[in-house]
Amino acid sequence: MSVKNLPEVSQETINTIFEQLTIMEVDLDENPLIYGPQRLNSKIAEARGYQTACEKLFLQVSLWHQKYRSGARALKLNLDLSKKHLFSNDPEVRAGRNLADRDAIASMKLKDEVEEVSEAESVLEDLESMIAVIRSKKSDLKDVQSRLKDQIRLCQEEISLGSRWGNKKFGQVEKEEPKKEGHTTIKQLHEMFKGEEPPEVTQEQSKQSQTLLQGTYEEGMGDFLDAISNTEVSETRKSEVDIESLLGDMNF
């Protein structure tokens, strides 16, 4: 058994898997009812797709973990047997002063086997860490699916109370109409028809407005009579003067 017979799991492979897990995120909408059922359905499909991809990664990494675990056991067994063979048959190893010296001499002679065991154990630890992260991501995606089911239930309850599905696009911002002097906006009309009554006019204010109108009328009539009196009309043309020439002479 050798590490070469095991699947290659490099640091680049581990980084790629972690990058794939990072993008597996589904953001929930605060009010999914305004976007319509299609967006909510796409969220469910997206979460399900991520969960399927996460399950595939989990199976793949679990298979690597199983192969490296069995390979590490085989490599350790091979190293142990090789050391025992050196302890019993190699004169240089047997010449060691104590057990620690003999083990050190044997390990130096079995350097390749020791490196293979160390490499297999290192990859095994990385795979265990990856499995823990993938399980956490699977749990998170399951929680998102349950949250989406809760949103569907809440939307159905709101619809039963009279609400309706909207068709607003995600990220769309509602723009208010610009105010123009002398123009009434749709929003202002909406507020006017909400049942708000116009301000009451007091009796004193009514009298003041009538007095103002009456004074304006009297002033206008006075000016008109003064203009007539100041207009000179000859005796010979008095009978022939009509209303149009009179108004023309007054510049009225």
C-alpha cells in the first residue's frame, strides 16, 4: 500500500471545495408577497440545487476520507512490521543503547514509509475538517428550506386576509412624483380622498370675504363712472355716438 494508490487531495482541491461552499447561500426576502410567487419558487429551487450539490460534495469527501483512513491504517501496519524486522535482524539497529535509539535508527532507515504515513494522516485530518464544514452547510441549507416553507405559509395566510401577490422586480425603488407648483400629485389626491374634511370657515371670515368683494365692486363702478364724466362729446355728434365709440374714447 502506498500514498500514490490513494486519490490526490491537494491544497488546491481543498480550497476549491471551500469556495464552492461559500457561494451556496440563499438570502430570504423580508416581504416575499410583493415579488410574486415566481421569485419565491426560484428561491426554493435555488436552495434545493445548493443542497443537492452539497450532498454530492459530502459523498465525494466521505469517500476520500474512507480511502485515506484505510490507507493510513495499512501504511502504519507496514511501518510497524518493517521496524520489527529491523529490530530483530538489522545489526546496526540492534546495536542501539536503548529502545529509543533503536527506534530512531529504524525510522531513519524507513524514512520513505514514515513520510507516507505522515502525509496520509495529514490529508485525513483535512478531510475530517471538510466533512465538518459540509455538514454545517447542509444544516444551514435545510434551515433555509424550512424558512421558505414558513414564508409560503405566511403568504397564504395574508392572501386569505385579502392581500394579493405583487409583481415588483427585485431591487426596484419606488419613485415619488416631483411636486409642481399649482399642480396636485396623485399622492396628494389620494390623501385628499381618504376622508379628511376641509377646514371649516368661520362666520367672521365669511363676513370679511363678502366685505372685500363688495368694496372691490364699488371701487370698480366708481372708476367707470368717473371715466364717463371726463369724456367730452360734441353736441352735433351726441346723437350719432354709439356705445363702441364712447368706449374707444375712454380707452376702457
